[in-house]
Amino acid sequence: MKAIQVKQVGGPEAMEVVELPVPKPKANEAVVKLAASGVNFIDVYFREGRYKSPLPFVLGQEGAGAVTAVGAEVKSVKVGDRVAWTGLQGAYAEYAAVPADRLVLIPQGVSDQQAAAAMLQGMTAHYLSHDAYPLKKGETALVHAAAGGVGLLLVQMAHNIGARVIATVSTEEKAKLARGAGAHEVILYTQADFEAETKRITGGKGVDVVYDSVGKTTFEKGLNILRPRGMMVLFGGSSGAVPPFDPIVLTQKGSIFLTRPSLGNYISTREELEARSGAVFGMIAAGKLKLRIEHTYGLAEAQQAHRDLEGRKTTGKLLLIP
Ligand code: NDP
């Protein structure tokens, strides 16, 4: 089978198409023939070595497809079942062996591509808006990179909750998408100062929560636009990592809260994985959550997919179709 392997960490060219044997399932595993693999920013962090994985490794944290073989102990899925997963390395490939307790069944009304597009970014948008900071009707949230993969889903979920969303994006085209997803106000943060704009929009009151995946270039200003006791949810660093930080700043900005969450801690039990994936699939099947899958690439085009993602050229979800 073909797979995208990283032998040495580095730029997009560090991803090589290699030929590997189709995996055989261990006793607790199922082998899945991938219909689609999700491309996520976390893949960039692993590829460049910001997050560590033993070398060599097959990249990719999200996939969906059909079960082709199961290990002796597996009872929860069978050959032919449509399944999806996230949070394990190895999805940029034609086949992957996955522990069965990490697989969820894809319900009717959700396609394989939709499932691959929803597991990581959809469940992230869900835990951010429902658990990390449980948004309430009438509250105001600032969502950075709102036309991105997580961004477009988070805006829709916040809007569905009845919150007011202020979105930041880099281009007019992205602004249109953010508005279409339900953002009430959109700031082109590459042209205008989002701190001043947010203060103006909120009449100086500030927002209840900032959802920040951009990190280095946005974090500090984001602290200045929170209401007293508001929350900064820093969940990524697409522009680079936030430098070391003195907690006294939280006091000075109004006894604000800071969390730096990760999806893994919000789907760590089987119950939570099933509940969260079920909630996201339910929103998709009911037409309440629209996935924007504009960019699909062949496995061999993984390098281009990463260049586009890092180059801020993409909107919504990117998929590799093995
Ligand atoms: P996106 O589709 O959001 O792509 C990244 C976006 O970030 C770009 O499109 C761009 O939007 C914006 N951006 C701002 N500055 C830069 C920069 N210097 N370089 C590149 N992009 C920049 O990616 P994902 O949806 O896959 O991921 C979004 C973020 O969320 C990532 O940081 C990721 O690590 C994080 N994440 C965290 C999770 C968690 O549980 N903690 C889980 C999932 C994702 P624009 O052009 O509008 O500025």
C-alpha cells in the first residue's frame, strides 16, 4: 500500500510517498481501508518536529473508511462497517490498523468524506464551545481564523447556541465565508487592529471568550479584549508558539482565565468519544453543521496540501483521498 512517511522532520518535502505492507490487525485492532484522510494543522507540527513522533512515521491523525479485517478480540466492529477515528498517527495511507476502541461507527446520513472531515475539527469545535468554555445564548465570542477548518465549524456551533460571534480572517473571501457561517461581525485582522475593533464593537465591554488558534501573533492582544473574568481559550499556534507567560498578567487583565486545551483530554473515555462524535454527526445529518470540503488532494499531493494550509490559502477542510 501507499503511505506518506516522514523519515526526517522538516518542510513539506519531508513527506515521502512510500510503499509499505498492508498492516495486519493485532488482537485489539481493526484494519481500515481509508476512503479519506483529514489534513490538520497538527500534521504540520509533527512534520516539522514541533510535536515529537518516533521516526520514521506515517503522518495523519484522522481518517474514515471501511473495516477490512479485525483482530481476535474485537467485538465492537466487523468487516464492512464504515468507521472513523482521530488522535492516532498513520492516516495518510491506503490502510491503517486502529485499536477498535478508538473507532466510531459512521451513521447513515453522514458520508465517509464528511466523517473524515468532522472527527478532529468538528469534535474540537464541539468541546471548545460546549465544554472548554461552555458558551451561552447572548454571550459574545471572538473566533480567530474563522474561515479555517476548526474556525468555520466553531462559528456555526457558537451561532447555533445563540452567541454573538466576532470573527477574524485575513481576506475578503474568507470574511464572506465567516459571515455565511453565522459571524455577526468580521474583522480583517491583517488590515485592521482587532483589539481596537473588538473594543469598538463591544462598546468597551469586551468579549466573554476568545478562541485563539493563531497564537503568537494574536495572543497578547486577545487578553486585552476580554471582559473581567472572561476566558482565553488558546488552542493552537498556527502563526507560531506563544512565548513564556507570567500568570500575574491574568490578574492585571481583570482576573481572567487561561486554558490551553487539547482534544485528546475531551475524548479520553469511550463514553465521551461516543457522545461527542455522536453529537457532531447528529448536527451534520440534521443539516445544522455544514462542512466545507473544498480542497481534496491525492495522497501523492500531500506536500501541496501542507503548502496550501501553511500558506493561508485554504478555507474549511482539506482531505487526502488515498
Ligand atoms: P486552519 O484551517 O484554521 O488553518 C490555519 C489558519 O490560521 C489559516 O488559514 C490562517 O487563517 C490562520 N493563520 C494566521 N496566521 C497564520 C500564519 N502565520 N500561518 C499560517 N496560518 C495562519 O487549520 P486547522 O483548522 O487545521 O487548525 C487550526 C488551529 O487549531 C491550529 O493551530 C491547530 O493546531 C489548532 N487545533 C487545536 C486543537 C486542540 O484540541 N487544541 C484541535 C484542532 C486544531 P487566516 O488566513 O484567516 O488568518
